Amino acid sequence: MPPVSGDSGSASFTFSSFQFGISLGQVSWTLASPDVLRVSYDPFDMATVFNYHVCAHSFPNPCESGWVKVWTTDQNVQLATDIIFDFDAGSTYINDTSVGLIFQ
């Protein structure tokens, strides 16, 4: 992902060096309704890391740089998605109707 830069009028900023990671646990399949298949991964672990650099435009023009890391902290998060399969049309129709993170 390329760096993202901008200016708010009072400060300029750059976000860069984006890193994304996910780990999918055991998959399970359940029938949520007659037409909807729910696919779940339990546990679901994720981490996002990026660098920031922000500078104020007012005197003395201080700047700050660092790293931001966002991640799941335990094994109690599940990723679930609901998928509709329609075999009645001339060709198979697949529609992902929702995706959610479930914190248990």
C-alpha cells in the first residue's frame, strides 16, 4: 500500500509502511437459514502496523513520528460471513451478505 499524505491546515501528516497480517483458525460451516451458509473461523487473529509522521504548522513547528499497531489480544475473536448460494438461476449465483467479527 502506498504512503498516504495530507494537510489539515494546522498540521501535515504522512502514514506509511503499512503491514497487515491475519491468521485464520479452524473453519466451521453452519446453515444459518435455508438459503444462507455461515462460514466461521475461530479463532481469528489480526494485526495492522503503520508508521506516522505529523508536523504542526504553528511555531515552533513540532514534529512527531512513530508506529501504530492494532491487533487482537486473545483467542476470543471469531470471523463469520454469511453466503447465499442460488442454484436456481441459469448460472450459480453467490452473494456474500455480511462479514462480522464476533468478540466472545
